[in-house]
Amino acid sequence: MSTSLALEKTMTIAYLGPEATFTHQAAMKRFGASLKYSAQKTIADVFNEVAHHRADYGVVPIENSTEGVVTHTLDMFIDSDLKIVAQIVMPIEHCLVGRIPKSEIEVLHTHPQALAQCRGWIMRNLPHAEVIEASSTTRAAQKAADSPHTAAIASALAAETYGLEIIEASLQDNPDNVTRFFVLGRKCSPPTPNARTSLMFSLRHEVGALHTALKIFQKHELNLTKIESRPSKRKAWEYIFFVDFVGHFETSPTSDAIDELQGCCNFVKILGSYPVEA
Amino acid sequence: MSTSLALEKTMTIAYLGPEATFTHQAAMKRFGASLKYSAQKTIADVFNEVAHHRADYGVVPIENSTEGVVTHTLDMFIDSDLKIVAQIVMPIEHCLVGRIPKSEIEVLHTHPQALAQCRGWIMRNLPHAEVIEASSTTRAAQKAADSPHTAAIASALAAETYGLEIIEASLQDNPDNVTRFFVLGRKCSPPTPNARTSLMFSLRHEVGALHTALKIFQKHELNLTKIESRPSKRKAWEYIFFVDFVGHFETSPTSDAIDELQGCCNFVKILGSYPVEA
């Protein structure tokens, strides 16, 4: 994908902003620095920009290896017809940024996901700081730049953007802290080697319905790499399942499994097939 | 459970505070008004109070019918030995609270879960308000009481607690908005009719491992009412599964299914069995 995309010079990439977020960095890692980047306020806005042709592709976070899925991104696929055309995997390094020594910090601004990923560090190092949640790590850095006795958890790039120092690096509790991002487009990607498919389905209300659905994947020897359930938002305690598994939706045996799945589910929606690193 | 618990007069109930949160209301719905309630700052603190015998029971949110699981509560069970002894199901009604008319609101304080449950309403009614995330709906109400041009999304009880007016009621996008809470204890509950069991397990790395595990539930005709996957936090992209299903872990066929499950999983941990309304 990278080669063909690089040729289209006027391409616009919408991403979950503001500037210098981890999503911005993931987008630049994938598409390079020469394209037009358009920061969006919310995940829904990224979907809208692509759906309404104001951007060619969108980049949103989908899952962190410590904190799990970004549920709002999953939920967007319920009503959207956009497709996942690629994934970006990026190590996430959280830093304590500000203009004061650690001992003078009274207030700490942080995004809820960063907070969850650094919870242990905060409890050990800043147990008495007032933690204020921000809408992004960049916004947290900006708050730290504007107020006394204040620091933030943000990326090294955000620190640079707001003229802050890195007081301490690598705050994440799990050193193996990685985030997956999805690249959204309006058309499906063609088959590639090492493809993975994401789809969602809802089940009939029968004992063993989930088992019946998963049996199909086993029969075709398609390893499920992921399963998530989300509320349908239509009826309390009714769920939609999101699964990732090996293969491209247009090639056998993946296509056969999807056909069979359609026979035993209320609905099946293909979210896309995209190459993953082996 | 209610009858026997009501007899122990000195009982202390730890809950996710501050006072007047939905968790506080759920705890009072279950245990009545005459016991000692102890507000905790975090979900981890509620677990700690019960584990260290400073509280007899703890109450934490586990799942909202619109927004899905409270991942931090699920994750706490990975390292905790506490048991789920009961569940409380409560309708959640979010209100816009403050001291100004809707047209004068510039800043809106809200908890991330409340924000997610009222996202559609906010977009339609307060698209230009600055939304600031608070650590609880009560804290959001407190902020609205302290600042001009400011309102909050909180419960009617929180409005009353801070002397605020209800500017508009029922903001939740889904009218069928219900939250499940767990009551945590140090010992398992004995068998009851209409029991449900919650357990967690991790799988061996084999194709179809999840299917093999779920097949056991189907074989014993135990309907799975819920499945969630969470990162193991030990290795990137390694998951722990949480399932809820029909029956008490000490009675057949549920106990047989658990025995078989232990044969095909890396580990299985029973989180508790508790009565549910039919």
C-alpha cells in the first residue's frame, strides 16, 4: 500500500488529534511527512472526514497491549461503512513532562488511557498529586505548559511541541507497551500475503450460539487472533462480537468461513482485510 | 443474602465514591441505609478495603448496558482473591445539573462513562461546550457548583447534594440504560436458585483453543451470558477471557464443566457464583 499511496501527492490523512498525539505519530510512521495531515477532535470526526471525502484515509487507535480495545473505535464500525485498509503497530513511550522537578508536582494532567498504562508508576511516584484527565496526551502537555506546579504524561514529541522538559521517561507499567492503529478507507484492500480479516457479527438467542459460530473458524483452521464483545446499544445485554482472524475475506478458506458464518448469525459485517507483519 | 446481611449491624460497605455516585446508590439499594458506608477513591481501593478486612463487602461497577464493561474492575480480578457474592442491577439516569440556563453553558464537566452514554445528546444540545472529564459524576457536580458558566452531567442525588438544579433529565442516548454492580466479599456465596457463575481463564496457544473451551459449555448446555477478553498485561496480545454462565460452581453440571475447562486451559479462576433475577 505504501508505494501506491506515496504517488498520490495531494492525499489528506485525517487523524485523532491534536497535533503530536500518538495517533499523529502513527499516521506519519505509515504515510511519511510530505502529505497533508488533518487533526480531528474525536474518533467520530475521523470517520466522518473519510466518509464525506474530505480526507482520503483516516487513522484511529484501536487497541493497546496493556489497556485493551478503544471501545469507541469499535462502536463506530457498527454504523459506519468504512473499511480497515491497513494497521499500524507502534511502541508507546509515556514521559513525565513539565518545567519543574518531580518533587514540586501537585497536579498531573493525563489522558485516561495513559493514566491506565502508568497507574503503577503514578501510585509509587506521585501518590499525592491531583490527577486531572485530559482529552489527549497533547492537551495534557499544553495544560502543564500553562500552569504552575503542574506536569503531564505525554509523548516526547508533545513535550518538544510545547517547550517542556522530559522529567522522566518510560513511565508505562508494562515495558512491552504497544498500540495498534487502523487506517480507514472507503474501499477494501486487495488480497495480500499475511492478510488478517476483521469482522463483526451478532448471534441468535440460542444456547451455544457463540460456540456454533466459533466452530466454523476451527473447521477451516483459521486461528482467531482476537475476540471482543460490545453492547449492541439497541437492547440491554445484547452483544455484538468483533473478531480478527487469519486470511483475506476474498480468498478461500476465509471466504468460505464467512459464507458459513452468515448462515448462523443475525448479521455479519466485514470490516476489512489488511496485511500484518508475520 | 439481604436478610442475613441485614442482621450484622456493624457491617461496613466500601464503595467507589465519592458520596452520591451511582455506585453509592447501588450499594444503598442492596444494603439499606442503616449500615456504615465507606467511600473509596478508586476501584483498587475498594478491593483493598475488603481484602484487608477494613470493610465487610465492597461495591464496584462492572458493566453498563450501553458502554460495556468497566475494564479496570475486570482487571482487578486478575491479582485479587476476592469473590463476587452478589450483583446489583440499577437503571442509570443522567441529568444536566447546574445553576444556569442551558443557553449559558460554556463548560461541561462529566465522567468518561457518562460522556459515552450521553454523547449523542451532548452533540445535539451543547456542541460548542468545552467538555472536561472528571473522576466521578459527583466530582463533576461539585465542579459545576464552584464555577460560573458551568454545568455537569450527574445523578439527581448529586445535584441535591451540591445544591444544584436539574436543568434537564434523562440525557442518556439509550433509554434502556442499566448498570450492573458487583458486591465483593472474602468468601463464596452458597448455592441458590437462579445462580450465575463468573470465571476467568487463559488459553494455550493453539488453533481453536477458544472454541475447545467454549465447546465444554455447550456440551453441558450451560448458556454463556457474557464473554470478554482482556490483555494479560504480561505479554503483548496475550489475552485473559472472562465468562459469565448459568449455574453455581459447586453444583452439577456447572462444576463438571469447570473441571473439564481446567483440563484445557493454562489456568482457570472462579470469581464467584451469585443469584440473578430470572
